[in-house]
Amino acid sequence: MNGNAARFFWLGGSFVGLVALGCVLTGEAAKPAWRGIALPTDWSHSHLIFSQPRSAEQAMRLQEDPRFEQQWYRRYQPLLEAHGPEAGITGLSAESGKSTRRTGQMHRDWSKDLGSGGSVGAGNYPAKFSFDSAVASCAGAAQPDFVVYSTGPAGSGTQASIVAYDNLYAGCTGTVPSVYWAYNTGGPILTSPVFSRDGTQLAFTQTVGGIGSLVLLKWAASAAETVASPGIPLSVLPAMYSACPAPCMTSFILQDTHGVPADDKTSSVFYDYGSDTAWVGDSDNRLHRFSPVFAAASTPAEVGSPWPVQLQPTFATPLTSPVHDRASGNVFVADAGGFLYSVSASTGAVTQSGLLDFGNGFASGPIVDSSNGLVYVFASSDGSGACLNGADCTAVYQFSTGFAANDVGTEATVGNSTITGTPPSRMFEGDFDNAYYSSTNGTGNLYVCGNTGGNPTLYVVPISAGTLGITATVATLASSTVACSPVTNVFSPGATAGSAATERLFLSVQSNSSAAICSTSGGCVQNFIDTPWQASTTFAVGQEILVKSASSLTRFIDVVTTAGTSGTTQPSWPSPADVTRVDGGVNWINQGNPATPVANWAPTHPYPLRTRILDSNGNVEIATNTVTGTSGSGPPIWPATPGVTTTDNTVTWINAGALFTDALASTGGASGIIIDNTVLPGTLAGASQVYFSTLSDQACDDGTGGCAVQASQSALK
């Protein structure tokens, strides 16, 4: 942690305590002068998470892990920059007060060709690094922000296996983006890369000829390298790595204690910044430990006996990505055989759960909530036969970090799987909303894409004080049985204290998306509103929230028609679409159930009461005529403002706000999606963004192949 920066943490409803997190007091008035930190964002930052500390003592313990500080900056730096430490975790989002005219299409800022067949891969993630989280830096800076994509194909003289882009943002001058460096490391790299804490090095695994290796890489900027003309880093022995000039690399074969190698196509490296230790699994069910890794003037090495540890010798299947939790002292990892493991980081002692996934086995690593001592895993099939027509169920399991051998945890079902014996779709991890991150006892919502035996469906699992609640359907995502990507939640605190924050969920389906703007044969990336109601908060016209109806199984989108400040107590929400609700000084209209599709307007068509259609502005219109009416031969002039009515022959429509979802075509679906949301007032245009790659070839900005994609959040509305 930066010793010269005072830091706030969130405790008991406000930011309190200068406990060594974000501002330096300067001048007579002690006005906060905000400092950023070097901020890596990769797959692992959504797998080891922290709810808010329950006490100052717990806060101090959590701060021993640099990841706690990093998460804090990602989520709350923009809020404190705008509001000061007296603020709560609310804020005016970038979309507040904007016109509700939308096309339902995301805006893709740029897409760069990763080569034929190039992709980060299903369930894998790019990695983003900012040398200063308080500043968006372009190529002209001494240390520009950059994002790294593995490409998937084997490296060659005409194909990079890994590439970095800088000059990322729409507000940068020159070519946006530019190749920062590109390397043929031998590849292919089929897992997600991770950074050293200072961003000058990376770690990843690659497999060549069935032999997997951990690779450590020092990069150097180059104006000459491209995806089609990559450089080749100098490959050195581990003993020479700390002194070798960048670009250079070293590698370690993933092998057992007898020298028998294994490959790795499923386990990404988890790096513990505090102890300079890396953990990674292999295809033979072994968990490897490396330390030191990146530290200067030291020789990286694999730790010996009892490492590597084979977690289940009698039924060895490939491991997922591991997650190291400092609080419990354990490493948590799952496998393709359907088991979850807890491994002591000090002794290598293994605790194995009962069989959990009876389908494909686990496709992604666990999520560990270090603050509350909870572990979550996501199973394609629970083997129960308890769902529709005797099918197994898709499941989320929750465990204590101290679970006992053969424990099967607590289960929440998230749709149907298949009849035992029929392979379901793969199941990837979900994500938590801001309420969960902001709570001190694990209260909030977990969003996950499930229903692996049918059409992929977005679900919400309420969690109260760490207890799983009744699952509710949010939206059906595709019209056939295809796989989803992982889910990423984007919380956007805003610029004005007392005004409403917003949240959106990002995920993709591989084909047959329910989004009209995506081809029925292609994949699609979509985002969905999951903003909650907020008490005593200023809402602008057009802002949308996701609320629970009288039935715990149903959710609705409500939209502001009259701006004002909400009440102190959440109102009950009416079920029928078009019904309004007064909430303090705010008027809301129910847009309807997001799980029910909305068709486009059609001419000379009969429309009964409460029929919903999508107008040409991308807004939902609801029929208010009590007797079935017929639309005109041509579309009316649709209003842009929620709450305004329109006469359409014998149909009367009321504008219920913008459709709750936007979409972007992505052939074959998308990889995992990472976000960068530490945007401060006056920050460079386009500096709040999401990154992913397509899973199949399509037209990119500079060719046809798999595409590395950036989309700015301000352009996703």
C-alpha cells in the first residue's frame, strides 16, 4: 500500500477512518488531493472478492491483501473524488438526465483482428493495466494504460500468441488503439494472463505438444510489432530471468515429482501479490505453487515437496483456475470431475467436497468472498433429477471456507439441466451486485446465466446475511440450447452526492440471441439493467431500476416519469405493466417483466390492454386502451420522454422508457468481460470501458478474424 496516502474505508454507512485508502490532505483547508494506484484488472479480481469489513479490526486485516485496496479503488474512487469521504455508496450515473432515445445496440469503440481463429477463449479474460488509476493515459504518456489479449493460435512468425494495445480511449490522439507490443511466445495460450503488481511482467500458461508450461514475461514497448509480425522475447533459464533485459521470458514445465509433464488448457494463474506466489493447476489434477515469481533480484522457482499436490489421484481430471484466500490460508479450486477442493497453502493438505457437478464438471474456478468466509461454485448439473420432467438442475453451491470433507454445501437451482447422461451446456461464473459488495454480512444479489439444459436464462439469487434465497428469472437470452459467458456486473457511482447510482450486467450467448439486433445465427453480447431502488435518492426522468414484485419469483423494470427524491421506505411495486407508483417525489411506471419478450410495433395490428411494443426510438410503449384497438397503417410520431402518451389510430400508447437491455453482435459469443470503471470527473472521453474478444471470426476494424473489442460504458446506453 502507498505509505504516503491516507485511505478511507466504508464502515457502518459512511466512509470513516484514515486507515492508511485514497487522499492526501494538503493546504490549510485540508482539501483532499486524490492519488491513484497502479491497478491491474484480470480474471482473478472477480474471483477473490471482499464485502465491506464489519469492523475496523477486520478492515485492517483485509488491507494486508493488496487485492482489497485494488477492489476498493475500482469501485469507490470515482465516488470519493466527486463527493468526499462523507458520501455514501450512491451517485449520479453518466446516463442520468440523458434522452431515452436508444436503438438497443451497444456501441463498439474498436475491434482489432487477433488473427484467423484468434480469441481469448470461452470463460477466459483479457487483462487491463493502469499505472495510475486516477488518470486515463494515452500513448504519449511515459506509462500508458494498456490491455492484453491472448490470441489462442500457436505463435509463429505471422501470428502473435499474445498482444497488448495502448492509446485505448476515444479521447486519445493518433491511432486508437495502437499495438503496444506483440509476441510469439511459442503458444498457444489457452488461459487468462495475469500481471505483476507493477504491471511490468505477466504470467500465463501455454501448451505445446501436450506439455504445459508456466511462462513469465517481461515486455517492452515496440512500434514495429503487430499481430501479424510479432517479436520473439529472449527465452532464458529461470536463474537468468531477473537480470534479463525486456523483452524476455522464462518458463517452467508443469510436471509431477517424477518429471512426467501435463498440459494446461483450463487453469489460469492466480498470483498473490503479498507473498509473490503463483498458483496454477494442470490437466492431471495437480496444483502447482511457484515462489518467488516476479520479485527483483530473485530467481523464480517452483516450490518443492509437497508441491505439486495431486488432489484426487484415483480420479484425476483437469483443474479449474485456483483462488488463494489469505484470510483462511487456503487455495480453492474445482475440477472437471465435479469436485471442489480446499488446499492448505502451507501444508498442501487437501479437503475434497462431495460430488457437485454431474454434467460437464466445473468449467470455471470458484468465487471466494474473503470477508465473509464463503465460496461459490457453478455447476452445469446437480444430478438430482428434481427439475422439470425429471431433468437435473443447474446449480449454484455455497460453502464455508472451512468446509469439511464430503460436504455438498448449500444449493440454489438456476434453471434446468438435462436428463442424466445427456451433456448440458457449459456453466460459467456469475457476479454479485453492489449491495453484496457494500454489505458487511453477505447481503445482496448474485446474477448468473443458467438453464444449461435449455435456452440460456439470466437469474438472480437473493442472498440475505449469507443465506441463499429463492431464485428468480430476469430474462431469457437465446432461443436455443447454447452456452453463456461469465456474468460481469458494472456498478457506476456518479458525480453528484445524493443522486442515483446505476448498475448493469454484461454477458454473452454463443448463438440465437433473443436480442433483435443480433443475427439469429450469431452470438451476442448484451447488457441488462440491475440498478436497485435507493432510498432518499434523487432520480432523473428515464432512469430505470430492477424491482421485486409481490411474487419473489418475478422481477420488473420500473422507470422514472417524474424526477424527484425517493421516499425513505421502498414502496410495494404493482405487477401490471403501465401501472404507476408514487415514491416520495418520484413517479414510476412499470415497464413490465424483462423475462417477457417485447415485439416491434406493427401496422394495422390488434393491440389489447397492456400489450408492450418497441418503438423506433428503442423505447417500450404500453397499450392503455381498455378495449382492444388497432394500430394505424403507419407508425405515429413516438415521444422521447417516459410517461408521455401517443394516439395510434384506436390504440393509446404510453412511453415506459428505454428497453432495459442493449446488444452487440459477437460471432460465436464472447470471452469473459473485464471492466475499467475508475473514471473521475473530467477524465478523458471514452475512458470507462469494457473489454472482451469474440469467440469466432468476424469483420474487425483492420481485418477478418477473432476480434479484440473495447466498448465504452458511456456509449452502451
